[in-house]
Amino acid sequence: MSGHRPQTCPDAAAQRVAAGFAAAADGYDATGTEFFRAMGEHLVAQAGIGPGAVVLDIGCGKGAVTLPAARAAGPGGQVTGIDLAVPMLDHARRAAEQAGLPMITFGPGDAADPPFPGGSFDVVLAGNLVQFLTCPMTEVPRWGSLLTVGGTLAFSWNLAEDPHWVPVLAAFDTAMPPGMTGFAAMLRRRPFASVEQVQGLLATSAYQAITTRVHTLALTYSSPQQWWAAAQSQGPWAACWRHIPPGRLDAAQRDAFALLDDLRGPDGSIPRTMLFACTSGRKDTP
Ligand SMILES: C[S@@+](CC[C@H](N)C(=O)[O-])C[C@H]1O[C@@H](n2cnc3c(N)ncnc32)[C@H](O)[C@@H]1O
């Protein structure tokens, strides 16, 4: 479902990204190098969710943010997760059921126009979503209207890639079809090149106490193949690399694997250290 998108922000691009995540949903966060859960915990901690809070998680995926948010809100809370990819929602519902968190409701919804009346939520969250939006500069500021006065917006985003991995990602990005954005360029679009610019998304919407906390994420892959399986279940593939024509994809994979072989440590494993950020602010005026 997608509602009233800003005119300059076409629906087709968002649907294309969501279709990629829908196709990746089974493997998403299930390849042995999961990090979304750890990031979800950081985001929920920063948002300061209290007992009984009414919370919205936009782009909820399999619930990496929604589930810890529900634990923080407790039995008196109400937590809603929305996503454009229906298979993600199916996984998230099962996870909430298994975790015994009946205060969560999941449903379809577009980040460009979340289907709720203004002032509905004490906390609005978005875990690793903002860099996949078609128009983050217009979509994120719109979320302020969903908050009560005194409510908190908090979202996480990828701040910096491991410098050793930049050529690995470039092997695929340079194989993208003409006119399509590669993954690195997508992650560093305006405003994501700096913390200051990202915080500017909140400065336009009457937020106070704007804060960004940076988290180091150290991953270890057992082999290039393990990384490739993970990448194919996550953003790089869902948003970008699945559009690379098969012949060029094979060549890019060969180049990337050769680069990754050079990054192997003495035990054969491949380290990767990335920086993630959580940015939050409190809405102080209606
Ligand atoms: C990288 S995943 C993050 C999922 C989850 N928040 C987490 O931290 O694991 C991005 C999610 O955003 C969803 N998504 C992408 N564009 C969206 C949009 N315009 N509206 C709602 N969801 C969207 C995707 O389907 C995907 O589930």
C-alpha cells in the first residue's frame, strides 16, 4: 500500500526497493552474520521508550526494532510495525508471536505517508530504513506530524563502510545498469554524507535534544561465500545489485571474491568494521 507520496518522489522507485526486500525476506538477518538485532537494541535504548508507550516502527522488516520496542513499552504499551514488503511482515508477525509480545500489530504501510492520524505516537522509530527511501529529505521530516508533543523520533543509519571493503562493493556498483545508483552512492546520498546533515532532517521539524550516537559494528565472515549469501539477503542486493545483468554479476562476483581473499586473516576469516549511527530528537512544538 502506498498513500500520498510527495509529487517529486515517485512511487515506482519505492515499490522497486520494497520488491527487493520482499524477495530477500526469507534469508534477511539469517545468514550467520546478523547485526540488525544488535542495532535494533541500540536504537530502542536511545529512544528511551517507557512503560505504556505508543510506538510506530517504520520499515519494520522482520521486527529487529519492533520486538525490543515492545519489550520496553511493556504489556500496557502499543507497538505498530509497518513495511511495504508483505513477506517481511509475515516473518515479523511470527517472531512477535513466538516472543509472546501480543501488544505488537503489523501491517502494510509506506514511509512516505504512514497511514495514521497526526499525533498518534509517543515514539516513531526507523531502523536502517532512511537510506533506502526514494526521497529521505522530504519523507523523514513528514514523520514529525505523527508524534505527540514531547514525543521522540529515532532512526539508525549506516555512517561509514570499512575502508578495506570499499573496492569490494565498488566491484558490484560499477556493474550496475546505466542510470541506476550503486549501493555506496545510495548510502552516501544527501544528507547521509555527514552527521550534521542528517541531524538537519530534524532541525527542519521543531525537534529539540537532537543527538547522534555512533556504534562500531565488527563482523567476521568465514568466507567470501558467506558474505555473498548475507549480501544477497540484505540491502545491497535488495536495493541495487539484483538489477545487475547475470554475465556482469558473475564477473563482479569473481572480482569481489579475489579482493576478499586478500582480506583474509591467518585463520581464513574476513573482518569488516562498519560504523552505524542512531539519530534522535524530541518534538517540542505541535
Ligand atoms: C534494511 S531493512 C530494515 C528492517 C528493520 N527495520 C531492521 O532493522 O532489521 C529496510 C526495510 O524497509 C522496508 N522499506 C523500504 N522502503 C520502504 C517504504 N517506502 N515504506 C515502508 N517500508 C519500506 C523494506 O521492505 C525493509 O523491510
